[in-house]
Amino acid sequence: MAEVVIVENAEAAGALVATEIVELIERRADAVLGLATGSTPLPVYQALRTQLAGRDVSQVRGFALDEYVGIDPAHPESYRSVITREVVEPLGLDPQRIHVPNGALATIQHAGDDYEAAIDAAGGVDLQILGIGTDGHIGFNEPGSSFASRTRVKTLTEQTREDNARFFDSIDDVPMHCITQGLGTILKARHLVLLAFGEGKAEAVAGAVEGPLTALLPGSAIQLHPHATIVVDEAAASRLALADYYRYTFANKPAWQGI
Ligand code: GLP
């Protein structure tokens, strides 16, 4: 089963996950990171600024989970721009090594296959950072997504468009379509690290970790992965039936195991 780590706050979560990433880069200079957007991973990227300072990150590679379709890549809320602003620039990564699905309409029909090929050519993702939507989506795999899905175009739900409207002038400006790594793509990564904070994510987290495997809650796909780590604050953990057991196992975990 997935390992659940309950931490005091988002800052502690960021530090914990950043440490794991630094150790990965120490073992493998050209590590392949799976990068997520949204508010949730920001504490990880923030902690990495400090933890990676002075280290050689010139070989590090990265693949973003998703992108809006038809958005100008230069738009400040395109995921290309977000990844550049929050990850590539502050961490000093090589922009040539950081990939984001191509949401351009002209090439959208083969953009999914192209992205899968690029991930495969890189040897796969070593550590995939994930957030989770209030409806249980990961990446932009909305409810109903196949567990075997690969990178493809999806239609965003009204709920997701409402959730993401805060990044745009109005909900009408939130694109209708996206291109996202599939659940099958995400499951190929060697280590999944899903973060969630706040009461609003508690139901999605409980469903993903302890609920039945169901396409209705795409995050439940993580139960199929041999190495999945869920890092949550107390509020996001509040609906977990086995919360006490997760605290107990983490408190008694050998330090050498990492997360
Ligand atoms: C978007 C992203 C997801 C992210 C989710 C939750 O839909 N495509 O990758 O996990 O939002 O966002 P937040 O972390 O801001 O709550």
C-alpha cells in the first residue's frame, strides 16, 4: 500500500520531499523529475531553492504533467510559463532539458504520442511529484480516465475550470481542453510523491489512498504503484481511516529507508 506521511504543515512537506529529490540527484546527476503545477508543489520547489543551492543541476531533466490546449505558451498561466517561473529559473535548471506537453492546436493530434516518446527516450521518470484535484484528478486526468491511459487531450470538468479560474481573469478564460500525461504514463514513473494540504483535499486523499480502485477517482490509481508516497498535512489527512497507523509506521521507520 502507499506510504502516508502526515506532516505538520506544507513547509515541512516541502522540506521532506526536497530532501528526497536532492538525494536522487546525488545518486543520478541526470535524474528525471516529473513536475506538477498548481499551488500544492510550490513548497517543494521553494525548499529546493535552498537545498539545491551550490549543487550542480545542469544535467537534471524534467517532464511536466500537463498543459492547457490552445493557450499561448507565453501566457503567464500556461503550464510552460508556470514551470519556467516556479522551477526552471529559480532552481537554475537547463530549459532545454525540461519538457512540457505541447498544447499548440496545429500539432495537437500527435502531441500525446510525441510526449510519450520523449519520456521513453529519457528512460522514464525517476520521481513524479503529484497534486490532487478536489474531484480526485491527478495531472488533468478527470474522473472516468482509464488507468491505462497515455498522454492525450481531455476536456476539463466544470469543477476543475472553477478551481483554476483563480489563475485567470474569469472562468471564461480557463481553457476547455488540456493535454495530460495519462494515468498509465504516471504509473510508469519509478516513485510517485503525491502531496495534499487542507480540508478541501481530505475527501480526495481518503478516496485515493483507501477507497476502491475506481475511474471515478483517478487518484486511486496510485494504489497500483509499488512505490507511492503520500505527504499530507493534518487537515488533508482528516478523513483517513488508518491515520494513526500511518503515524505509527512513519515514527518507527528506519531512517535509511527515506520516503
Ligand atoms: C490542476 C493541475 C493538477 C493539480 C491540481 C490541484 O488541475 N493540473 O496537476 O494537482 O490542479 O491544484 P492545486 O495544487 O492548486 O490544488
